[in-house]
Amino acid sequence: MTSVYIHIPFCERVCFYCDFPKKVSKTTEINAYLDALLEEVKMYHPQEKIETIYLGGGTPSILNQAQFDKLAKVIALFYKTDNYEFTIECNPEHVNQRLVENLHRLGINRISLGVQTFNESLLKILNRKHSCDMVYRVVDLLKKANFHNINIDLMFAIPGQTLDDLKQDLRYIKALNIPHISYYSLILEDKTVFNQLVNDEKLILIENDLEAKMYEIVIETLKRNNYQHYEISNFAKNNYQSRHNLVYWNNKHYYGFGMGASGYLNNIRYYNSNHVNHYLQLVNNHQFPVIKKDILNKNEQLKEAFLLGLRLIDGLSINELNKTYNIDVREYFQKELSYLVNNNWIEISERIKLTHQGLFYGNEVFEKFL
């Protein structure tokens, strides 16, 4: 059994990586892409049972009913387990009764809402189109439609954000009473308007000490409200951990479909073309759209296991690592582990995991396994 990630790259904002001709309508672009997506899945012809499916992007929630019909043909190609998890990323402003009906029809049972913050001023800085009230209405609509497995994506350390702003966001979360929260510090991405504003000093990033204080408040508050902190940036109530993301963090195999998607099969990481026209050209010529493959040797597999597994609060099982890779992992990484223990960034017993202090030095920890 394995998992599937499907990339829907379209959104309503400027996408620097999308290279469709300017004169082609968005409807035509999306239809051509969905047709190619169907052909790509057919080429792989996956026969095993699928445990999780994740529709990410981009913004899959912008699809219209006819496009969801096309997407349904893609999903129908997979043999799913009886209790599969099927997630879609949505923007709050796209969620309405019609979308809810399409999600049910597609078999989706988990919703991830890109909220970022409930603060109206900060939402404007982030160029988001929803409001706090809209998020409340959307969550209410989803719950009434029997979507109870809901995640909200949030950010802290947004330029201009104060501790009071953060605490207010956390009060909104408590009131919404949803089962899963993904809470990330702001990450600047290349070729985005936001990154350019920071480079031009029109927005000033928050200082590291304040960012660390915000992270501490997030952890303490969510734990106090019965959320389990199970991954560096993820919190869940009982039995609501993201099964799909646990596949990544446990370094298990998964298919990746679509432009810019990556997959991991038979210890090979593969990467699809990151340009739409090139992706379409390859698939329409009955060629796999893979432009790069990394065949991982045992050392590389081990390093990836640490890079991903140490993100989990429970960390890595020494016994499982030793059995899987036929090594003594404490001896294999003796130098790296000793350094990290001496800095009080990891602790070792039957498992290897980050200390509370190590949560704040994740990048330094991960660098030891690059």
C-alpha cells in the first residue's frame, strides 16, 4: 500500500512558474492540464492499494464542476483502501455549497484550509482574499456537510505581527474547535512578490528572538487545548494526525503526479518537469514527464530517514533503523549524534528525537545529515 500526491498548480495569483501563452484562457489551460494528468496516471498504471491521496497546489479549489468531473476520472484510476484519507487544499473564499457537493462526489474526506492568520491587516499584507468571518462561515458549512477532518494552515512571524496578534489567532482556533493545525513560521520563496518586498525593505522580517517566543506560545497554547504536538509544525487532536504527511516524514514510498510534483518509489526520488508546457509536451507524446531521478544508496537513504524522521516529535526508533539498514545507527552516526547530544538538541534512549530546545534549532540539527 502507498500514497499519491497530485499537484494542481493553478491559482488566482501570479505564478512565475506557469508558462502558458498569455492569450490562452484559464479554462483552456486547466482542461489541458487535467487531460494530461489523466494520461500520466495511466502511464504509471498503479495497481497497489492507495492509503492516502493529497490534492495540493496551487489551489485545487478553483476548479469548476466540469473540471472536477475530469479530476474524478483521474481519481477513479486508483484502487483505494476502505479507510483511505483523501485531502484537498482549499482557499476559504472558494468554499461554497457547490464546491462542497463536488468534494463529496470526488470522495474527499479531509479539508486543508489556507487561512494563514485571522488578522485582517496581516491578511492584506499576505495578499489573501478572505476574512476572519469568512473562515468561521466556511468551517460551519463544512461541519454541517459532515466534513469533520479539517486542517487549518496558519503562519506566525508575519512582518508586523505582534504577540497579541498571535494570541488572538490562537483564541480563534480554540473557538473553531477543529482537529488539526499546521502552524509554520513565515518562509520566503524565490520569485514571489512578498520576497521582493522584503528585499526592497518595504517589509521588515521579525527578529529571531520574537519568532522563537511566538513558536513557544503556539506550542504551549495548543497543547493546553488538547492538541498533540506530533511534528515540528503540526498539531492534532486524538486520531487526527495527517496520515498523508506521515508517509513523507516516515520516509515511505509515494507517487507524485503533475507538473513540478516529485515521488519516491523503490528508493528512487523522481522529479517532474516544473514548466507546464514542457510537462504537457512530454505527456502528450506518451513520455513520462520525469526530468530528474536520484537513486539513493544506503547512506543517502539513512540521511533522508533522519532529515524527515527527526521532524516528528517521537523521532526515530533505533531498533527499526538497525533492522531496516542492517547497521548499528548509534555507531554509524556517532560523530553527528554526539555533537547534537552535547548541544542538548537531541536525546537518545530507544528512540532518537529532538529535545524541546532542539525544536528551535531544527535547521542546525538537519544540517548534520545533509
